[in-house]
Amino acid sequence: MWTATPLTTARFVTSTSIDETIVPDVSGVLTHLYTVEVDHDFRRWLTAIGKFTYGTLDYQGDGRFDKIYSIEGDLIYKLTRSLWIKARCAATFSIPIS
């Protein structure tokens, strides 16, 4: 985590996993995900979060290889410490390479 200002933080998260699949003749999917997330507090009670994710899916035993792109934006309005209203807008794209 990197704190750009007292009100803005940035994070980089990466993960690798072996996942199940329903594709015939494929033993599993090797998944790599890379995410960059930026949070900014406009006020103590209003926070915006932007997130971009890039990932690869390598289907083992098939030769198929996909790329994933995802972008997401959140706006959080904190009414009280325990009651928040959250709005989210997200889009995900999958591009088969081979």
C-alpha cells in the first residue's frame, strides 16, 4: 500500500491460482490476476474507489489462453459508522488469444 496523500491510497495486488473448469479435455486453468486500486476520501463520509484488473487464463491441456480486463468504480456514502450506501459501476472484458 502506498499513501500518496493523507486522503489517497493506492494498492497493487497480485494472485495466482489453479482453478477448475468445465471445458472438456482440460485439467484446469492457471489464473494470474494483477489489480491496481486507488481510494480517495473526498470527505470523512464520502469515499471513491477505482480499480483496474488485468488477468490471464491458461487452460492446461488445451492450448487455450485468454486475457481478462476489468474496470470498477465505487462511491461510498457513510451515513453512520455502521450504515453505508454503496454505488458500483463495473465492466469486464475477456479476450481469447488462442
